[in-house]
Amino acid sequence: MKNTNKYTRGYFMPPVTSLKWTEKEYITEAPTWCSVDLRDGNQALVVPMSLEEKLEYFQLLLEVGFKEIEVGFPAASETEYAFLRTLIEQDLIPDDVTIQVLTQSREHIISKTFEALRGAKKAVVHLYNSTSVAQREQVFRKSEEQIIDIAVNGAKLLKKYAAETEGEFQFQYSPESFTGTEMEFALEICNAVLNIWQPTAEDKVIINLPATVSMSMPHVYASQIEYMSDHLHFRDNVILSIHPHNDRGTGVADSELGMLAGAQRVEGTLFGNGERTGNVDIVTLALNMFSHGIDAKLNFDNIPKIISIYEKLTRMTVHERHPYGGELVFTAFSGSHQDAIAKGMKWREEKECQHWTVPYLLIDPMDIGREYEGDIIRINSQSGKGGIGYILQQSYGLDLPVEMRESFGYSVKNVSDRKHKELMPNEIYDIFIDEYVNINTPVEFIHYNFISNGEYETIVSIRTDNEIYELVGKGNGRLDAISNAIQNHLNIDYKDLVYKEHALEIGSGSKAVSYVGITAEDGTIYWGCGIDVDIMTSSVKALFSGINKMVSNLLPAEKELIIVKE
């Protein structure tokens, strides 16, 4: 790329080594989650949500299980103000849920914020001012001392207005643009605010360290968080919070490493909505923890419903490859992947496994409201015999022999390739029925009779070319006798008859299904399937289906079907 020398690293490393977080393997408990969808997410929408839409979204967040919800910037607009007042006046905030509001460090805005909070039982009041080098020099043109004064004055005003307003208020401070701030200065300004607030065990405060613009690799952010955690005043009485954005595509990694480094609280949004590339996606964070057997304390057991409401209210879409929520994230089209998943699912059934270990599936899709049928294995021209067989078994109860799955797999892939489209389960089933089941041309099976006197003797009636014939044969079993009758009286030669049968339990519990494979002189295996209420009849129909496939393939070029009469 051009202009590489135009850029340099804009972040600042801690002045001391901060790498204790590297000794931790995984996150062991859920943080306090704070949804900022209704402010940070909403302000990034092309069409901001209306009051009614905000109320519906708030209800969604409650159903997910958020206990802290930032409801907006009430001094910023009439809609934001009206939304907060509606929540309070209509008593829509559950007792175990704390709302959060945002304010700049300016007295008229702080005053308006507390006015909007009248009647609230409790709330987090979130104070912020920007601290980065770029913001100090280019936007505010103020010295470090002047920037600290802004934060300290705001902290004092919060104490003043909170004392004058009925309700329980918790304070939060963010050095906005933290990632572009020298760590020593970030620490100094946070400690200056803490010195004003004097937090106690009964009255803790929140220090929030946002990656307002993500500037570094995640391990750098973790080291910055650990440095702050180790050096904040009143640390035992401070809840350390993070608010990662996703400019570098590392929002989830920043959050996970930030939690290892000491963060106790995470601010984010559903599916990563937010300005620019968005905030950290709390859905992904929570379900990553879930995949390690950790209770994230949020309810994502019906992801499809959540997505439906989210897309309706935000007018945005969840990408089909979005972790966990995307339409295709559990879907395998590749043949080898499908085969591994199908075998893994079978292994799980056979072994009654306690833990989820199915190949290619990080978690059980059903745990978040997805379905096996249509979600896990889907069929196109890249699919393999394992996946195609899995679809037939799961959706229609047809357990094809392994060898037959390969033959049928080619049929399905050819159709998908020719039509240049994904095939739905019903289309796959229709292909199987058309090509393999109860095929009765050019030789139609009518009925059979058996006599058993040490060996089986049969008379089997067939119709071909509008003529009915009775064929006689003997064998060491019923199907063997019928097979011999056919080979004795028709100019058909085959060998290595392969046979499998089972009850057809899905959709028609009284029926049986049989599969028969026969090998022609040239080594080609022809498969047929028979379905009937009688297991023996289904076997005979399967044999005739395989024979008809062979005859239809060989007759045009090689031979006529000749009936040899006794």
C-alpha cells in the first residue's frame, strides 16, 4: 500500500511492565454487563429509534438479562429526555436493574441530567471528558492541567447535584480516548476524580477505560488496563470497567484480555452495533464464555428471536457469518466437514457424552435456539455423502448404507451444480424418491409366492412391455430366491448383492424401508430402495429398483431385455 510512512502507532505503553494477565488461561466468571445499545448503538443508526422503538428495545435488553442499561444522553435531545422520563414515570425499570445516563463535564448539562433523573430509584451517572494527546492539542487546545480541571469540576458537580436530588446515584468516570492517552496522565486524571469522590465499600464508583478508538493489538490494551488496575486510588472500592470499540476488528479480543487484566465490567452492544465499526459485541463475548462452561449471566437461548427484534428496531442486519448469530455460522456445506459433524453427532448419541465435543461446532446450536435441520448441514454442489445422508436420516428417517450414500451424493451434487443453488431437505428427499425408491420400469414387480422345503422356492410375477410373466427361482433365502428367478429368466447378470433394512420411524411408523445394491459385470454398483408396509415386500421392491436402474443404464447401448421362458 502507498503512504505507509504517513502512519505511526498512536498509543502509549505503561511505564512499567504489566503482564500478570498473561498467566491466566481463561475468564472464570462473568463481568458486570452494561448495555449501551440505547445510546452508543442508537446514535450510530441512520434513522435513530423513536420513543416507542426505544421502549421495545429496552424490554428486549431486560429479557436478555442486563442489569445495567445506559438509556442515553438525556441533555442531548428531547427524545433522549422523554425516553428517560417515560421509563421513570411509567415505572418500567425493574428494581434489580440500574439505568445509566451520560453527561459531559459542563454544569448546565449535568443540571439537565439530574433533572431528567427525578424520581429514579437508582442510576449510574456517567461523567466523561476527552484526554488523548490528539483531543487535547487539536480539539480543546488545553494543557494537561486544564483537562484535569474539567474532570475534577465535573466530579464535584456530580456530588453536588446528587446530594440535591432524591435517589441512589453511583458515579462513573471515563477518560474518553483513553487509548490515545499517555498512561501516566490517564492514571493522574482518574485518581484526581477518585480523590473527589472518595469511594467506599458501600458506595463504590466506576472507572471506565474506553478504547474509544482501538489503536493497538489486544495485548497492549490488556497491559494498559492492568497498569491502571494496579495503580488506581481506592482500588478495592473501584469497579474497573472497559468500553472497547472495534476499529481494528479486535473488540472481542480487547475485552477478553482486558478482563484477564482486571476489568470487572464491560460496556457493549448486541451484535456490536455502534459508531464507526461499532462497540464490542456482548453476544459474542457471553457465548465465548458459555463455550468454556462459564455462566455469562445473560440469556441468549433464543438467538433467532433476538435477531428478529434487533433487525426490526435498528433497521440493520446481522451478517450471515457473524459469530453465533449469523445464519450460516453453524452450517457446513463442505463434504468432509459434514461427514465429521454427522459422525460426531452419532458418537454423542452412542456414548451419551457429558460434554459437547462435536467437530466443527463450538457449541450446541440448540442451546441458543438454532435447529439441527436446516442450520447445521446444508447441501450444495460442494457437499458430501455424509452430509446428504445426515439430512435424509434426520429429516426423513432414511438410514442409507454407507456405500449407497456415495452414489446418492453424486446425484444430489449434480442437481445442485446444474441448478447452481442450495438444495433444501425436501428437494433432496424428492431426488432420492425419484431416483431410488420403488422404481418399476422397465420391469414392474407385481407379487410373489413362496414354498419352503429346505430351500426357498418362489414364483414372482412381473410386467414388462405390457406383458405379465411368472418367473421361478430357488435360493437359500427369500430375497436370494427372487434374485435367482430374475437372473434365470432375464438376460441380467450381477453379483455381490448388498442388503440393509430398518423401520421407517419418521412420518410413517408402520412402514419398512430396504436398500439393495447389486454389482454389474463392469463393476458398477446399482442401488435401489423399497418402501412398503411389509418388510419382505420392501426388500423385493428395493431389488427391483436396483435392477431397473441397471437395466435402464445398460439396455440402450448393449442389449435387449429378453424373457427366457421355461
